Amino acid sequence: MHNGVYGSFGIDGDTEDSHTLCEGYVQGYVNGPAAYLSGGMVDYAGNTYWTERSFLDRVLQNYNGSVYLIQGMQDWNVDPHMSFPVHQQVADAGIEIKTLAGQWAHDYPDRVEGHSSQGSGRGAEAYPYTLRWDWADEMLYWFDWYLKGEGRAPTLGVEMQDNRGGWRFEQTYPPMDVENLVLTASDLAPTGSTVSATSSVTLSFGPFDKETRIIGMPTFHIDATPGLTGGHLFVEMTDGTGMHLGHAVMDLRYHAGGRDGQEVLVPFSSVTAMMEFMPMDVVLQKGEGIILQVTQTGEDYVPSPAASGAVTIDWSQSTLTLPLIERSCDDLFQAPMLDYSSDGGRQC
């Protein structure tokens, strides 16, 4: 997909563009579909086009500059995992960085049309407080300081918006005061043990006895036994009404995490699928709980036919970890040019 869409931007029929048609790009048109159908890895047939273009490690080692990330926490294209945990990795490398992360999708921070069209669980509950009319001013301050040496030094960290619309500043993300709630999956009333194209499993937890904030990247380490040489799992977290809170997805060849993976799994041998949810920042009110729906796939993820077999799960050996923080109105700030009066939707 990336070869076809983004590569075509540089090759539009103009003969002067022919120098952009590199060997790896051309091979990708063949290798991409072949790797997908066969369950091959990213360097299928020796094509290292994409691994050679993974620049993060080199940025952390060599970059001498600043970084300002703007991230939609509901972005379906540039997923939030592109900014988290990258923000903290960049900061820990000594690079000055700030991130503005709101509950919009693949959009700018001040676009009414895009923000107002988001559905429930996808940013609607945060609107219109998603709108950051000040973001261009913030960028100007940033460029004045780093490019011209004028003005004041920016405050580094993360401006994060939760799914209900509240904005707060965190020096690190995830914050340092996270407390992990660790749950054994067999205690969450699983409705089954097999996930396939025709079967799913539901688990639940709650209600919470106070307002609860789940933030960052919850993990679900699942003891999974694939019936074929591959497997695929998708987990959606919702509240009791079915409102989307977050999701996780994994090709079981990458059960241990990382980029290398295990090209062929041993059928009927268990692995620990170290699933990690897409970065999320959600608020549950006292008395609410969470529901986990485990399926073979979901959203726009299309597993390879080689990874579409049934997976059996031992819930007694599976662990859900929820990173929690406590924040109140005193920890939130009011975004400029929005109504925080008693007539508005929020007071903080």
C-alpha cells in the first residue's frame, strides 16, 4: 500500500522524476503482496527497502535539533504509537521535545469540520474542547526560539487531552506517578478460550469504585496457542455502553515484541503474546467498568491468510495491566477561546 500510494507521489509520468524509481521501490510492488499472502517478513526476498528507512535509532544517536510533535489520539493513519513512546525516547536521548496530543483524527488541531465529524468513542465526547486555536501561535513561539533565538524557551513535555476533553500538561508520558493495576485474565469472566474467524471471547472488569484514568499503553500478555504456523489477535476495550476506549492488535509471529519476529510458529505450541494497546488517555466515572472483546482482527487490520487460523488461549496464564493515574480539575488547564462557563460542556 505504501509503495503504491506514497511512491506514486514522486513518479507521476514526468520523465524527470525517473531517478526516484529506485530498485527497492520497484521490487516492493511484487514483494509486498507476496509477503502478505505467504506470511513473509518485512525483508521478504531480501528487500530491505523499509528496514533501511527506519530512522528512529539514527535520530536518537545523531539528531542535533528540536522536535515538536502534533498527534491525533484518534488518528487512523498516523497511529498514536508513532508519538508514544517515541516522545519519551527522544527526551531521554537529550533532544528537546514537546508533544501536543488531542482527541482528533488525521487532522489539524483547529479544524472544526474534521473534529465535529468524529463519532462516539473516536473524539466526539471531547469536542469542541479538541480545538486548539492557539496551536499556530505555539508553533511560532517554537520557531522563533529555536530558529532565531528570540522570545522565551518553550516548556518541554506533553499537552495531553483525555477522551472526555480535559487538557493537562505532563512532564513525561507516561507520567512518573503511574500505578499499574495487574489483573489475571481468568478472573475477568472470559466467555471462551478459542479465537477464530467465527468465534470471539469477551472479558469484563468493574465497576471501578472511583473515577479512573487509564493512560499510556496498557498491556495484555496472552498465553496463546496457534493452530497453524501463524496467528492474529485483536482486542478492543470499551466501556459498559460499548463506547470505544482503545485497542491492541498483534501478528503472533511478533509475540515477543520488537521488529524481528519469528517467521514460522510451531503449531499447537504456546507463545506469550505481549500485546500492547495503542496509546490511550481515557476517563471512567465511578461505577463504570471495561469490556474486552478478543477477536481475530478488527478496525482496518487485515491479517495474512497465513495468520488466519484459530488460536486457543489459556486465560489463567494471561495478564492484563492497566496503567492508572489520579488527576483532578486542579491538574487540568483551560484551552484558549473555548467556553468553560457554567453554560459550557466543561468547567476544567
